[in-house]
Amino acid sequence: MASIIDIVKAKIDIVEEIGLVVALQKSGKSLKGLCPFHNERTPSFYVFAESQTWHCFGCNEGGDVFSFVQKQQGLEFREALLYLAEKAGVEVEEHGGPSPEEAREISAAKERLRKLNEDALLWFHQMLLRAKEATEARAYVQSRGISADTVIGFGLGYAPDHWDALTHYLQGQGYSQQELVSGGLARERNSQESEGREGGVYDYFRNRLIFPIRDIRGRVIGFGGRALGDGKPKYLNSPQTLLFEKNSVLYAIDMAKDAIKDAGQVVIVEGYVDAVIAHQYGTKQTVACIGSAITEKHIQQLKKMTRQVTLALDPDAAGSAATELGIQEALKTFDRTVVPVPLAAERTERQRSGQGKHKQQVRGIIRLEEQVDAEINVLQLPAGEDPDEVIKRDFSAWLYAVTHPLPLVDYYFVVKTAELNLREPAGKTEAARRLLPVIGMISDRIKRDAYIRKLAGMISIDERSLYEELQKVLKGQKANGVTAAFSAPMGQQAAGKSGPLGGWNAAAQSVKSEVSAGSKDGEKEAQSALEGSGQGPSIRLDRNRDNRLQWEDYLIGLLLQNPGLSQNVCGIINDGDFAGTDTRELYRILNSVYQQRASSPSHQPFEQHVPSALLATVARAQKCVESRYPRDGEPVKEAIQCATRLKRTRLLQLNTELKYLIHEAAEAGDSVAVRQFLLQVSQIERQLRTINTAMRLHG
């Protein structure tokens, strides 16, 4: 029986879906266009109608229609499923959730609430633009430097200082009092708030500048109101509704999402006006958290678009606390990748084994560490100035600060020693106690050494003494094994998503170096592999897919049985290596849950994190493992073998796709494209040789 995912994919043509946002042109049997996920001038983004897949050979992203929609729109899997199912005319039944009738009622209520919000937005907006009583509001907008175009672009509005102006209008449009209350636009009257009048409702927002809050798809889900005059509280947000949950909403995310992807960075500010002014002046990768708290749900949204988070919260005590909280949420929520960390090589030595034989062993070549797959930094503002004030006073200074934010370690050097007297022994000791754990989390040995020297100079202590203390810290962190890329330069991408295995990334970089140096070896090697493989363009792009899906089930089953195996396979394989939509999403969830439990232990059953549409896959994967329990009783070995096999299969798939493209480019006489594709084949061939070696080592 086909799953809901298969039914939806059968009804949605990936070419049509991607064609809505990417201008595609025919290229042989495939289609190509400019990648929507990174800046490029020459198309390297290909869609394969035969296999219903896509791949960018520039940024190495790829997948099926689900992965495209999730990445392009920043949606969770469940949201992407509902979005595509609606387009396909397929009803999604969620197990353990509401019945189909209840689901339809909830969906209808949400649509009604969206229309209510849109009608309220138009009324608020027209009040700001035309109402005589909005004179003070318009003066305030002008005093904050907000232009007329920005007022219109963001749909800013005004709520007059009347008890029931909006409710009277909306009731005239056919909305009931209960709808206004449940939609967060009105409150029920009581004797204290209605000056003795009883019954009915009154406006939730009064005498406030209104900021419409939209979801990532641009639909109005709530409002924020800034008090004019002495009204309290200064900022008032919609209460929680079917559509609005303050802790998960980012203001201006709908207008910022494309800029975030283009810039490879998100700037998080604290206030509505800060975000509005940042967009007005061109820093469109800016969003604001509703309230000052950055939550895990915020980071979950943002990590789909970028790995670089720049915090630009207000430079007061509350802003500093929010910055610290945001740092902790980001470190906790971002995924981790396994990176190779080179160690000081020790001399080769002979050791006597238990059988009395001599064994040659090289120690200290490399070890694997987990690293937060993100760059988190802080934009330091002048004392007493909010972001919008800095932008208006000196935009060039703001732009420089955005493109050169303070790396997290440097930020901690400032804030963790601000109140210490570094001339006194007690202050020196406390500075070392606070900063050595931060330095110990840096995986790059050169950067770690640099910060040790910086700390030694700051507190006038001998470096060797600090190194001794650092070793004690590192021993304590070893059990966790998590490090952070605290100071990667702006614009530099995080470590390759596929994760290293035996230095794959290093091999890829080596190929790039050879190409830039004018080496022809890679091209000859690729051409030789292409000619000697006996595999021409007649090969199906989805060959061996069924066998591959069985191996994916088996790996997922092993991970479900023993979540700790994640640390053994995440350096070999990533979610993009999965052909199945369901197994790919389950692997992502498994990895995320494992990492979250490692940083903050939880006893919630794994199934609570799984969308109901994937529960059948969970059962199938568990059955797959039960039917072939690890033959030698070594699940670690089995998991590594399985992950390695899947990585190899994915690379062979890429090879096949490249051979199609080489054949098409050669027929079109595009020698430049042929050379580029051949060099990519050479990189894949090198990775395949490394994998083949690893497979022999692991049996």
C-alpha cells in the first residue's frame, strides 16, 4: 500500500514545482537554472524529470520535491507535506491527532482567522494613512525615520484611542464577537475595564502604532502594537491564537528569508522598529524576536536558511541577558557535525601484542570531534544606542559591523571580564576560570593557541601555566566531546554537510587546489574513469533504488534500536544521502533528538518527535532490523558498514548524473561545462576510492 508521501509525490511534478521559483531551461534530458540557494552566474542547478530529483553541483544540495520545498520555504517536514498535499488534492490523515472532521473544522477556523486578520490589517493601515486622529501616530513614524514606502511595504497601521472602533467595523463585516475574541483582536468586557458597561467586547489594541506580524509565507497571523503616549505596556502583542504563538514567531521573516539565504547570515534584533529600519536601509537579512527572548523554535526555523547567526540586541542589561540566552539556544539547537581534528604526530613505535608479536602502530594522526554546525557571533553596538539609531546615524558603520561581527569567543572575552580587576590575583584567577572552558570548546588548535596567548597577555600569566589548566578543562569536556566553530570568518561556509570520512573534505580541497594550479591530472583521471566504466548515458538515473531504500530502512532501524550509534555514522553520512523522503526525514530527526539529549537529557519517547505520516516507516525500519539482527552481534560495525554503503551508492548516483550532463554538454559543444563536470567526477572518484578502502577495513 502506497504511503501518503508516495501518493503526493506521484501527483506533483518536480519540474513544475521548482519551475515556480527557478527559471529552468531544457538541457538534454534534464533542466537547468540558477541555484536558488547560493549566488551564482552560471547555472549549476539541475532537475532530473526521470528520477524526480534535483541537485546543485555548485553548493552540493539536492533531493526530491519535499527537500526542495522544505529548503526553499523554510518548512518543517509536516508543513511541507500539508502544503504539497493541498496542491495535489490529497487529504492527510494524522494518526493520534484530530479526526478528519475535526481537522477540517480546524483548517476552516484557521482560514477564517486569516481573513479576519487581513481585514483588520487593511483597517489599521487605512487609519494610519488617512484618519485625522492618527496625526500623532504619523508624527511618531516620521520621527523614527520610517519612510512612506516602508509604511506601505510593511503594512504599518494605527489603532485609535477608542473602546470599540475596530470591533464595530469588523462586526459590520460579518464577524461574531466570539471570533474577534478568539482571534486576539477584542476582549470581553468586564466592569473594571468597561467603565461600568456590561456585556459585549472592546478593542484589544488602542492608541497604538500597529505592526502586522506575518508567517514565513507572508500570511498575517497577529499584530504588535507600540503605545503612543504613556500607555502601558510599551509593546503589546496579540495573545496566543490558533495562528499566533509568540515564542515561535520571528518578525519580518517573510521579507527576510531570501536575503538570509543570499547573505548566508541572519541578523537578529530586538524591536519592530529596529527590523523595519534595517530593511529600509538595505540590511534585509534582519528579523526581530517577538519580545526579547530567543527560543529553540526560532533557531529551528533559521537553521534551515543559514548557519550564521548574528545577534544585534539592545546594549542594555536586558539585551545582554537576551544575547546570552540566544547564544545558549543557538549552541543547543544547531546540529552538530563530526570533524577531523589533527593531533601532534608521535613517532612510530613497536608494541607487543598479547600473542607475543610485534605490531607497528602510528598514533596521534587524527581524531573525530563533534562541532556545532554554525557560526554564532555578536554585533556590538555603541553604548546607549539601539540598532535603528546606529543605522540612521552612520549606516556605513552599521554595515561594517554586520559584515565583521565579533566572534563569540572574543565577545566572551569582553563580557566575562568586564567587572573583573585584572591587575589583582583574584581577578586573574577568575578570568582564567571563566574563559578557559570557552577556549577549550574551540576545535581549531591554531585558534585555540591564539586565544591562550590572548588570555595570557590579558592577565599577565605564563602561557605554559594556562596550558596546564586548559588540559584539566579539556579532560572534563572530553566526555561530551562537543566543540564549536566560534570564529569562522564572515561568508565562509560551515564544514561540508556530508561530514568527513578518512579526510574526504580534505581530498576535495586537494582537487580544487590542483585545478587552481593548472593540474590536468584530475581531468585525465575522470576521463579515464568515464571511459573505463562502460557506463554510458543509457543508464537509468534511479538504478538500484529499491535496494538502496532497504539499506536505508536497515540503518534507521539500527539507530532506532540504539540511538548512540548516531555518533558513529554522522561523520559518514548526512540526510542528503538518503533517497527515501521518509527515511531522510527520520534520519534528520534521529540525529537532532540524539544531539539534544546529549546536551539536555530528556526522557520523552522518540515517537513524540515523529510526524504521524512517518510512523509507518518507523515500524517498517524496526521490522527490517528484527528480521536481520547484526550477524556478529556488533551493531556499531553494522551501522558503519551500512552508512558507508549508502554514501557510496549516493556518490555513484552523482557520478551517473554527471555522466548524463557530460554527454549532453559534449553534444552541445560546451567544452567549459565538460571540463567542470569532469573535474567533479574526479573528486567523486577520489571519494569513492576512500570509501572502498574504508569498506575493506570494516569488512
